[in-house]
Amino acid sequence: MGSRPRFIDDLSRAASDAPGPNHLNSLSDDALLDAYSRTVIGALERVQQAVAFISVERRLAGGATRERGARGGTGSGFIFTPDGYLLTNSHVVHGATHIQVTLADGSRFDADLVGDDPGSDLAVLRIGSAEPLPHVELGDSSKLRVGQIAIAVGNPLGLAQTVTTGVVSALGRSLRSNSGRMIYDVIQTDAALNPGNSGGPLINSAGQVIGVNTAIIPGAQAICFATAIDTAKWVIMQIFAHGRVRRAYIGVAGTTTPLSRRVQRYFGLSAQSAVHVMEIVKGSPAAAGGLRTDDTIVAIDSLPVQDVDALQRTLDASRIDKPVNVTVLRGAQRLELTLTPVEQAS
């Protein structure tokens, strides 16, 4: 047999001198880890001094005062203006008789409740300081994309300044608040949250706040939720303007009910469900407008009402003290009723 072709020897020699695939992968992973670490550290440095540990006292039945921070009386928050306004969750401070805020540098302040909105599970606090305070930059949650980095900062289980990382897992979720109202446009993330994270910031890679950490699903893994910061901005403006969030009220209790295809065809409806009226509050706008129990609400001002949550969403502050047209099904009739919503009592 003849000698081996020279080009094969050249290829063998080059292969033996080159780094192996495992070495290349190792270098690549290290580089990625470095970039990721720098991103998280840089984002954290922009907000860390503005993240607060919140502890509260609450009055117990009989007039006794619960020890500060006991039984869920702690949470997180963050300063969003240099003059000391903080954002947190309503359930952290609701019903508190005394609120204390501790910042990352150990400084402590008594806080005043500026406004509390259980319907969105958000609250605004204020602390006083002679000097401008470190504060976060509020981002734009409308520009979020699934898969981008999400970083949660807070005080889970009393462990101050805890940082967890993940991604934006989903957008546009709905979450029911403690008051029973739905919170819309909620961010789902796999950045780990635990009791005590409530009210802390969810930030992006630039260190901008994109959400307010709010809830977890007990028993689930890596399914956590934050109220979108655009929702929080609206709540903040409502609280600054009115001291509360204003919503319209008509005085009905209802349940979501499916519409049969026969009913859809008969009345020319595209929606597959509507709201069945279970109860009418005496003296309410619904009672004054002629709405009855067992009516089915299918639209308000021509906007389809497919479920109870859509009904609540439609009755926003823009409809307070303004007549609205309510489309209802009553037996074989389709009726147009006029109601005038009033402001919902807080």
C-alpha cells in the first residue's frame, strides 16, 4: 500500500492542536455567565438603596395591638420619588395602625398611608426626610416581551434585600385581589417569590421597575405574579388626585353564564357567554334603571360583557355619573336599559 496522503496528516495535526468541543463549550458558558452576572449586578445597583423593608402594627379585636411584624405584618416596598413616596401592596399595610420603613442602609422612618386600593392590591406610602432619597425609575410594561430577564428584590420571610432572577414567563394574565376584583395585565415570572416579597419591585435588565411583586400560587413551582407598572402608574395618579381609586358602581351581583347557540343566533350575538343577574341592590342605579334579577347582561354601551370580570372592567371611573346603555336579555326579549353608575364606596 502507498503512504498516507499528506493532507490527512495535516488535518490530524490541526485537530490535535485545536481545543476540544468541551473546552469550547466551557469558554462559551463562562462568557455568558459573566455577561449575565454583570447585567443582574448592574440592575440591582440601580434600585437596591430604594427597596424598603416594611413592618406594621395592627389593632386586634378587643383593642390590643399586635406586635409589629407578627403574622404577615411585614413586606416590601420601594421609593419612586426623591421626596419619599413609596409603592407597596395593599395587603401589606391595609388596616395598619403604625407603619415603619427600613431602607437598605439601615435608616428607619415612620410612614404615612397616602392611599390604599384593595381593588388593585396597591398602596402608596410617604416617609419624611431632610435629604433627597434614593429612588427607582419606573419602566414601561407595555414594551415587555416574554423571555426577557426579570429580577425580583424584596424581603422574603424577613430576609432583607434578597434577590432572585428569572424571566418574564407570560404577559396579560388576570389575578383576583383580596377584595375580589380582578387585576388585569398581570406579569407572570419565574423569579422566585415568597411571603415578604409582596410589594417589592420586579425590574428589567436596565434596573427599571416593570412590576410590583404581588402573589404566588401555593404548591406551584416558579409561577409568580407582579402587577404591571403601567397599572401601578394609573393607581398612583388616582391616589394623588383623589386619595383613592374611583370606580363606577351599578349595584348588581351576577355570575358568568354560557349562551347557547340557539340564543346567540336568535339575538344575533357573537359572544358565547354573558352575566346572569343574581341580585339587585335596593336603591342602586341598577334598580332605578329597571334591571331585574334573572336578566342577562350582554353589553354596556355596545361593549360585549362576556363575564363578571368584563363587567367590572367596563365600569371604570369614566362612567361615574354618566348614563350608560345596558343591553339585557329578558326571556324572549332584548331590552336596552339606561343606568347612571355612581362612585363605588371605598
